[in-house]
Amino acid sequence: MDELGQLNMMLHDLCQPLTTLQCRLEMATLVDTLEEYREAVALALAQCVRLAESVRSMREVTRVATEKVNGEETQMAEDCSYVTKGSK
């Protein structure tokens, strides 16, 4: 799978922890006891950790793809320079 496909899949995978995070925070507003509130917040924080890990992974995929594109552009410029110099 190419980098764009990986990134697309990772973005899709963000939906589940985002939905869970939203649900837990909504539940925290409805609970009756401090213990239930703390539990809801703790579970929401765990989803935040998942989201942060996913974003870090997406940034790495983007970094690799950018380096690949930049390397290809550099090689293309070198090839064009060689062709231009060679035709003179």
C-alpha cells in the first residue's frame, strides 16, 4: 500500500476513538457520582492517547512520503541538468 493509501486508512481509523471520546465526555456530563465522572474522564483520556498515537503515525507516513517526493524532484532536476548540459 502506498503512503496515500496508508494515510487514508489511518484517517478512517481515527473515527472510532473520536466517537468513543465524544461518548465518554458526554457521559461524564450525565453521571451522578464523582466516581462515575472520574471513570468517564479516565476512559476519555485513554482515547486521547490513542488519537495522539494515530496522529504521530500519520505524521511519520507524511514525512516519509514528503522525503520520497523531494528525492524524486531532486533526481529529476539532476537528470534535466545532465540532459541540458549534454546537448550543448
